[in-house]
Amino acid sequence: MSTYEAGQYDVIVVGAGHAGVEAAYAAAKRGAKTLMLTMNLDMIAFMPCNPSIGGPAKGIVVREIDALGGLMGKVIDKTYIQMRMLNTGKGPAVRALRAQADKPLYIQEMKKALEQESNITLRQGMVEKLVIEDGKCQGVITETKALYRAKSVIITTGTFMRGRVIIGDISYESGPNNQRASVKLAENLEELGFELVRFKTGTPPRVINHSIDYSKTEIQPGDENPQHFSYETTEAITDQIPCWLTYTNENTHNIINENLGLSAMYSGMIKGTGPRYCPSIEDKIVRFHDKPRHQIFLEPEGRNTEEVYVQGLSTSLPEYVQREILRSIPGLEEAEIMRAGYAIEYDAVVPTQLWPTLEVKNVEGVFTAGQINGTSGYEEAAGQGIMAGINAAAKALNKDTLILDRSQAYIGVLIDDLVTKGTNEPYRLLTSRAEYRLLLRHDNADLRLTDIGYKLGLISEERYQRFEEKKRLIEEEKQRLQEIRLKPTEQLQSLMEQIGGTRLKDGILAYDLLKRPEVTYDIIDQVCPPELDLADDVKEQVEIQIKYQGYIVKSNQQVDRMKKMENKLIPDNIDYDAISGIATEAREKLKKVRPLSVAQASRIAGVNPADVSILLVYIEQGNVAKVSNE
Amino acid sequence: MSTYEAGQYDVIVVGAGHAGVEAAYAAAKRGAKTLMLTMNLDMIAFMPCNPSIGGPAKGIVVREIDALGGLMGKVIDKTYIQMRMLNTGKGPAVRALRAQADKPLYIQEMKKALEQESNITLRQGMVEKLVIEDGKCQGVITETKALYRAKSVIITTGTFMRGRVIIGDISYESGPNNQRASVKLAENLEELGFELVRFKTGTPPRVINHSIDYSKTEIQPGDENPQHFSYETTEAITDQIPCWLTYTNENTHNIINENLGLSAMYSGMIKGTGPRYCPSIEDKIVRFHDKPRHQIFLEPEGRNTEEVYVQGLSTSLPEYVQREILRSIPGLEEAEIMRAGYAIEYDAVVPTQLWPTLEVKNVEGVFTAGQINGTSGYEEAAGQGIMAGINAAAKALNKDTLILDRSQAYIGVLIDDLVTKGTNEPYRLLTSRAEYRLLLRHDNADLRLTDIGYKLGLISEERYQRFEEKKRLIEEEKQRLQEIRLKPTEQLQSLMEQIGGTRLKDGILAYDLLKRPEVTYDIIDQVCPPELDLADDVKEQVEIQIKYQGYIVKSNQQVDRMKKMENKLIPDNIDYDAISGIATEAREKLKKVRPLSVAQASRIAGVNPADVSILLVYIEQGNVAKVSNE
Ligand SMILES: Cc1cc2nc3c(=O)[nH]c(=O)nc-3n(C[C@H](O)[C@H](O)[C@H](O)COP(=O)(O)OP(=O)(O)OC[C@H]3O[C@@H](n4cnc5c(N)ncnc54)[C@H](O)[C@@H]3O)c2cc1C
Ligand SMILES: Cc1cc2nc3c(=O)[nH]c(=O)nc-3n(C[C@H](O)[C@H](O)[C@H](O)COP(=O)(O)OP(=O)(O)OC[C@H]3O[C@@H](n4cnc5c(N)ncnc54)[C@H](O)[C@@H]3O)c2cc1C
């Protein structure tokens, strides 16, 4: 069966999940003629698991995507049913926004956003093969034998590759949610020499609203004044919908323990490795066996549907056990399952095969992004998607590539972890993975990344001007506060007492006053307000930057040190076998990962400080240059 | 692998397409505890082809479904983007309503309607097997080995059974729109002795809105005062969206002719029989080769999407030819395809295996409805669905079954045709299939069927009271017009002249005046208005019933004659082999179809009037009874 020439593009994106949509949009915005091929146009950016976006670390990724000019933040802001700022009582580094999404509406809005981008051609199609010539990507071939050509191809096929659904002792070939699995493409990647690994993930049952007795649960409403993910969102959704909280109990745990042998996880049915940080309920019971109860959140799947997601109850136990488990939980005694929970096993690409641009090392022009790279989560997928889109367009159009470092963005941490350390299980982003947490805040994503997004063409001129204005206002206000010396008037002293602070001994700079932990910008607004009232986000920035100045400075010094190592680039043509003294394990790892810098080399598991020193000396002595000149 | 007991229901519906949703809803409303199993809960009542509901004959079916208490009319009334009454210039028998649907919204609203019906349990699941014991249905088994028990099972799997998609010389296993095919269930039906047949249908490409040059096409707006399908709808959707009309031309036809050899239809790839009345474009070119052009309608797939359906261009030609064809059409010169057209082949059940209740003759308790019975079209599917739902509930709950005869409803015509004559190709309802067209009107569906729906429990008390009131007003008004004698006043004479009628010679009953073709109820409103203003639908009824009285009476006489034969029931235990004189072909057909009445027998192709006479005599002589008494 012969193929036909179906068109020439700059970039082709395979898959329209959370990675794919960002990839296509970013590539298109950079000016690349982009073709997006996906199995089912009615399931664009479908959420196969929880109906929520954001949360610790993940929420900050959404802000970063937005600061770079991506879609996720804008679309969830249009489609949330509930919005909450988490950890408001804690420091700014751990604050995070989380939204409950209206799943069907999210699909619609995402589809529309892509449809309206004129550089994107959106097309339903199943990709079966990459076309590779001389190690370089030429395009893809679909099930219908269409040959689409492009210099860059981004594969974002999520959990579809050789997908197998597993429930108890039953297993069958299937993509998520009873969609088709993607088998031929997986076989093709294997033929092309991709190293694949088998991972698994799982999802809980969904139940119907009217079968829940909410009186036995606790209400979890949205914030009264919802904040937003996108720096472009101006209007809030006013009619939010609550979630509900209930708990497992001893009875639940007994049922699970009794049936543990039937769980696909424990019976040996599942060969793939599951996500440690999104464990199934059976995992939780086994690993935390002394915990008397686990939280179960009941989350509506949308405004216009009665389906309710049972967060916390991910499982691959047989359906009848799922029912028993559910019915042991207060409020769910009569619960009727609409979709059963299941686990899915799938092929992922070992991510150390990738450059930090997400290009595959051995196949020029092929990029991979999303769950296919061994991650888990919509935001992790989207974060990789936008980067792959930017870099695939760069490849096709001979533009600059973009690599974010670990001090610039959680996205940088994520990708660096993947390509440097690889992962033995579905990788999830956690705040603890970032060494510069105080710099990678929810509130300053725009300050960190908008400049980049603008230079790439992903941020509009108008938005950029607004951003510049915000920056100017912040700097001016910080300056102003440095110039105002406040006298210890009675008014001020009693204000201090009111907020539980100590009295001032002397006059003080407004700037220094704001450094005190108990003083918020409100106080400034009372004692020395600026001439023109400032926007909330400007006030917030001024307060955080001043209050945490000391820590921020320290973090920045660490970053500088790291940067020095980051700047010590390792030449492409280095021959690790020629370096004597490096331990064997380190040598193997270095040859596999091919780090771009000494800093990256130092982060590889198995490469010890001693190895790094030897490497450093070797490079600084110019040994590599010699080799290549011979 | 063993099954587990997953629950006991009265009725199980397999599939949630247009047949399935009506079946489940009707069964539930009759009081049956109903389980609905479908492959993908996100694609309930998905429209795999045209985004429209209604049209000649089909539109009347939607009204009939609504009059019986079904869903289709209500849901399309909530989700249309455009509504048009067709054939307004013609007689009331051919008037028909057609709506353009918002596809994603239709899915949402249909899903919600089912979710909110407390007798329905909606569950995602793939059915693989029927459980039959002693020729009686016991339930179904799913892919996950859940065994659900019920006395009645309705199979409504549409085009999914052993679905194969075909485009040019490519073919692969797939359900519609890249969904999974349903293979195991088809194999199981075969094992159970079902006679299956291979049919095919096709769909045109979809293109993206911004690639169309509408200036080269003609606008097709919706009606200014849209009418509705449901007798319950009170509010109109005001912001309608237009469709657009363009045409194929010689160039288009040349492209198709040149590539005919590549069409799956003509290359022998397709073994299934296609629908004569929804032909592919290549079919149209071949069959009507002297037609210089064919209409092509450009129909938006929804309010919130840029996808546009290209009505009239259904094809299984290779993708690149589809592109060439499109681009030869004015307005589509730059068209970008979002989904390619394709043909799909699938297994259908030979419908002569069914009783008129849609129960399978040889497997008690199993019902089939929709495209699986050899039909084509959403409305045909929905019409069967509601009947199967009513009768499956009857079976499970020992209630009365319902068979509509050919004079009561298009649905009656459809089912009688299927079970009596069978079909050699996907069957589509046409007005020409009905012998009592003047009785089966759009406007009187409620008068024909609401009583039935009410008795079945599908129509609410409140709606029924409104209906009774409407009937009363119609009768009173007809009565009143019989009692008013109008004098030939100058005012009336000049009114007659104005509307192009002849002058009155004498006084005339208002009733008789309204019989004149040129006189509408408006005239009555001017010359002898009722005390209280009447609703439009009452006026319409009064006018039609009076104006067409002669024809209606004649039709009713025919119906009476037919009913006499319909009432001559053929006993269950008749032994056709014992009747001498019947032609061999007739005997075989009678044994296969097992008609319930002499009338039904007379409609079987191959059963001639002579055979009917012999049969009639045989029955009237009480021969059957004798046989059974021996
Ligand atoms: C059952 C399940 C449970 C999960 N549980 C969790 C959880 O608890 N926590 C969590 O954080 N994350 C969870 N996830 C992960 C989360 O859904 C994914 O991380 C996220 O959707 C990945 O996005 P993606 O874009 O990489 O892939 P996907 O969203 O899976 O998108 C893949 C896309 O590729 C398309 N595609 C596939 N093959 C082809 C092909 N050959 N040709 C064309 N198109 C193709 C598909 O149609 C789809 O559009 C779960 C996922 C599943 C399936
Ligand atoms: C490509 C294509 C082109 C068409 N073109 C036309 C046309 O031009 N004109 C026209 O009038 N009609 C056309 N149709 C037909 C129209 O779409 C159908 O008549 C209508 O959708 C039939 O409704 P249904 O309920 O019988 O089946 P469907 O709407 O197909 O629904 C079948 C349901 O069964 C479910 N299902 C299948 N197998 C299983 C299983 N084993 N277990 C559980 N669930 C299962 C599916 O998920 C789905 O919900 C076309 C259909 C297709 C696919």
C-alpha cells in the first residue's frame, strides 16, 4: 500500500492532549506552519483523570506556561467551576492556585483556541510511522497512508502507546477511556531504536451526583474572590460549584486488604511502574498501613453533567470491589458508579534519550513531550509541550532554541530532571524538586518569563506593554518606599500594636517597615499611600520582594554559582573513554546522557563530585579541542 | 476468566447512540429499572455524520417521538443553531421541520437528560456477550467480566459491529470517528444464530471555517420565527447561525470520474451495501451522469467550533482526491480538511428476524433497534429506540406491548417495513413509503400519539391536561364554525377578491368558507373571530382538518379497510406447510417473517394476493385451532 503526499509543514504535532495543544500553539505563534494530527477531534485536551488543574508546583507551571504565552491558563480561567488559592497562610513560595475544571467545556474552548490560530491545521488522523532518512526526521505517515512532511515532528501520544487497560485480573488493549490504543506507532519507535519503558497510571471510579448523600460530607467551596492563572484574565466566574470532602475508614481498609490479592497491582498483572505520588488506594493502604483514614474529595466533572469524580480512590481492583469500597465511605453508601476505576499500562520513552530541548538525540528533528516522556499530570505535559513547540519551531525555522534552567522555572526543573536523571516511575513535579523554590513563585512567573515569551513571539505587544508598566510601577514603588522615613507617631505605634508587632524605637524607612513579618502592604496604604492607588498584583510584588529580600539575594547567589558551572559547556565531541580516572559507572552515565554542561553532568545520578572535578580539569585543559583537532 | 454478578435490572440497553438514548429513557419512564451500557460516556448521542435533525419524513418521526414522550425533540430544541420549516408552500402532508444541531451541546444535553432520570443507571462499559439460557435472555457480560442480569436487553450498537473504515484502497478495523469497533459482540450474535448482513455508509469531509470563501456561496438562514419539534418547548433560540449553499461543477465531476477506480465503492473493497438515498458523491456522479451540478451545503457543526460539515460530499475516495474535489467547488478553493470523509462497513441484523415489537423472534427478551437493524439516520434510529424501550419494559414488567400501525405513525411504517419486507440496503424513511401520508402529518403527531404516550407513563399529567385542552379547543372551534353563517357582505366580498378568490354567490358557513383553498384561518379571524384568541397550533389544526376533510375522510376509509385485515390475526401456532395451494416462495417467506396478521402477510414481498386469499380462508375455517386442539 503506497503513501500519498499530503502536504509540507514546518512542524507536525502528533496528539492533541495537554502536551500537544501547547506544542502546536507555541510552534504556530513562533511562525511555524503547524499540522496537528490527533485521533479524535472531539477529545482535544481531554482530561482522562481528575477534573482539576493546578495545585502545588503544578499550578506554578500553569502560570509559567501563561507567562510564556501558552494556552492552559487562559482556557482553565474560562472554564473553571471552582478556584482556590492553596496555602495562603504560608510563605509565597508554596502558594499555589488550583481550579476545578468543567471537562467538556475545557475541551470545547481548547479546540476553539486551536481552530482560531491560523498557522495551525487541525486534522483528525492516526499516525503510524515516522519518516526518517539519514537519522533525520522527514515527516509522518498516517493510518490512511497520508505522508505529511516536516523538518520537526513532536510526538505527544500520552498513555496511548500500546495502551492496556487493567482491572483486577482482566486486561485488554485500549487507550484511556475506551479509546483506541496506538500500537503501530509504538512498534515503529521501537524499530527506530527508541528505548521504551512500561509505565502505568490509574484513575478512580466516577459516580452519579444523585446517588451521593452530601449531608455526610464536608463542603469545600471555592474562594470568594477567585484569582486566576492567566495574566490576561480580567473577569471572574461568579457562580462557583463546591466540592465535598469525606474519608475512608477502617471498614474501607479492611475491604481493600481482603481483596489485595485481586488488585492488578499486587497480582503481578501490571508490569509497568506506577506513580509514587499519585498512588492507588490499595497502594496507600499498604504503604501507610497505620493511617486510620484517607481523604476522599468528591469533585463535579462539570457544570452540565451529573458525573462526580472520586478523588483519592484511584484503583485497579475488580469492579465489584470498587463498589464495595465506595459504599463503605460516608456519603457514598448508595453510590452508583458511572465509570469504573482502572489502571492503564503504556509505553514511555526513556527521557535521557532527549536533549534539554526535548529533541531526541539520535533522531534529529523528532521531539517528544508529555506523558510519553515518563511524566504524569496535565501540567507536566503542558509544560513540556510548550517547550517542545518552541524548540521544534526553532529547528524548522532556524531560530533560537530555548532551554529554561532550574532557577528560571519549574518547567526547567522538570525537563532537566527528565533528561539528566531519567525516571524510574511516572514523574510528578513537586516543590521539593526545586532547589530555588523561593525564586520560582506563583506570583512572579510573569517577571521570570514574559520577556522570553515576548521575544519568541508568543506574547502580544499590548500585553507586553502592560507587563512593562507593571514592572515599572513595582520598581518605582520600591524606590519610593526607600525614600520615605516614617516617624514613630502615636498613630503608627498603635497600628503596630494592633497588628501584634513591637513598637518602633525610632524613625524607620517605609521599606524597612515592610520587611517586618507582621507588616503587610495594607499598612503602607494606611500610613504613606502612593499618589495613585496600585493594582493588587503590584502591591503583592512590592511586599514579597521587600519582605523576602534577604532570602532572595541568597538564592540568587546560589544561582550565580550554579550558573558558573552551567556555563562550563561540555563540547559535543567529547570522548569520555579518553578521560582517565572517571569511575566506570559515571563514564557510562555520561555517555548516555551527554550533558551539555558540567552543572548538568554533576546532577546525573552516579556521577560523583570526584568525577565532576576530573571532567572539569579535562575540559579546562582544552583536551577536547585537541582531540577534535587531531 | 470468570464473571462477577454486577447487578439485576429490568432492562439493559447496550449503546447510547440515538436509538439507545430513547430506548433507555422510554423503558425508565415506563418504570423499568434500566441499565445503559455504552463504550464512551463522552460520546452519548454523538452524531457521526450530518449535524442536523429532521427533514422530510424524518422530522415527522421526531415529532412522533416527542408525542410519545421521547427525548430527541426536546434536546434538539435546546441545542439548535438553526431551524427551518421545509415545504411551507406545499400541503401540510409534506411540511417538515429541520434543525441544524450544535453537536457537542447535543451530546451534553442528552447526557444530562439521562443522568437526571432516576430509573436509569448510566455506565461506561463494552458489552461482549449476551447471556442466553433456554432461548431466553438473562443479561449481558462486559469486557470487564461484569455480568448484568435482566429479562430484556436492547442492542443498539449502530455501525460499531465489526466496523471497518474504508478510504480509497485503505481499510482498517475501527468504529465511526476513530472509536473502537465492537468485534466480540458481533461474534457472539453470530454464535447465537443471528443472521447478519454487511452494510456500509459514508460521511463527507469537514473543513475549517476560516478556509471557506463564503462570498462565493448563497446564504441559507434559519426561519425568522422558528417552530419547534417538541410540544413542550416554549422558548425559541434567537441567535441562529446560517448555512451556505454552493454547487459541484463539471470540473468536480471530471475529477471524480478520473478517480473512480480509486473509490472503495467501485474497486470492490467495499462488500457492504450502501444507502441508496444517502449516496456518496461518486455514486451521484455515476447514477445521475447528466446532472450538471449537485448541491453542496456548508453546515457549521456547532456554535463554539470552527468545524464545517460539507453536506452532499460523502465519499470513500482517497484523501488527496477528496481535497481536489473540495477545491474544485466555488468557495472551497482553499478549503482545509479537518476530518476526511470515509466509508464504514458494519454488521447489521437482518430485521425480518424481529417481531414488530423489535424483539428477536428466536431469542426471547433480546430487542434490537437503530442502525443495527439495517436502517440509516438518527431519526430512524431514535424512532426504533423508543419503541424497543417501550416493549422491552413491557416484557420485563409484564405490561402491554405497543405496535404502531402504518396509519398511526411513520414509526409504524418504518418498523413494519423492516420486519415484514426486510431491506437489502441501509433503509431510510421517505414520505413515499407511507400510504397514508395525509394522516401522518407534522402538525398532528400529538393528536395521533399523545394518548398512547400518556397511557405508557411517558407523558406528564400536566402536559396531558394541556393536550386535552388543545383537543377541546379544536373541536369547539370546528363546531362554532359550523354554526356561523356568513352573509355575503361587501366587506367579505372584497376580502375574497383581495386574496384572489371568487365572490360568494350566497351566504356560506364559516366552516365551508375555510374549505376554500385560498382561505386561511386569518380570514376567519377577520370576519368572525372567536371570543378568546386561539393559539397558533389550534388555528392550524382547525384549518387543516377542515380544509382537507375530504381527503382525510377518504384516507380513514382506506385505513378502516386495512384495519380489517390487520385484525385478522394469524395464530402463533400456524403450520404453513399444512396449507395447500400456497406458492412455494410465499410459504418460505411466511415461515421466515411469521406475520402477525393477514395484512402484514399481504405486505411481504413474494406473497401474492392469491396466497393471501388461501391463507385467509384457511384461518377463517378455524384450521389452525383444530391443529392445536389435536
Ligand atoms: C487512566 C489515567 C489516569 C491518570 N491519572 C493521573 C493522576 O492521577 N494524576 C496525574 O497527574 N495524571 C494522571 N494521568 C495523566 C494525565 O492524564 C496525563 O499526564 C496527561 O493527559 C498527559 O497529557 P499528554 O498530552 O501527554 O497525553 P494525553 O492527554 O494522553 O494525549 C495524547 C494525545 O495523543 C493522541 N494520540 C495518541 N496516539 C496517537 C497517534 N498515533 N496519532 C495521532 N494521535 C494520537 C490522543 O488522541 C491524544 O489526543 C492519568 C492518565 C490516565 C489515562
Ligand atoms: C460514517 C457514518 C456516516 C453516516 N452517514 C449517514 C448519512 O449520510 N445519513 C444518515 O441518515 N445517517 C448516516 N449515518 C447513520 C447515523 O449516524 C446512524 O443512523 C445513527 O447514528 C444510528 O444511531 P444508533 O443509535 O443506531 O447507533 P450509533 O449512533 O452508532 O450508536 C451506537 C452506540 O453503541 C455503542 N456501542 C457499540 N458497541 C457497543 C458495545 N459492544 N458495548 C457498549 N456500547 C456499544 C456506541 O458507543 C454508541 O454509543 C452515518 C453513520 C456513520 C458512522
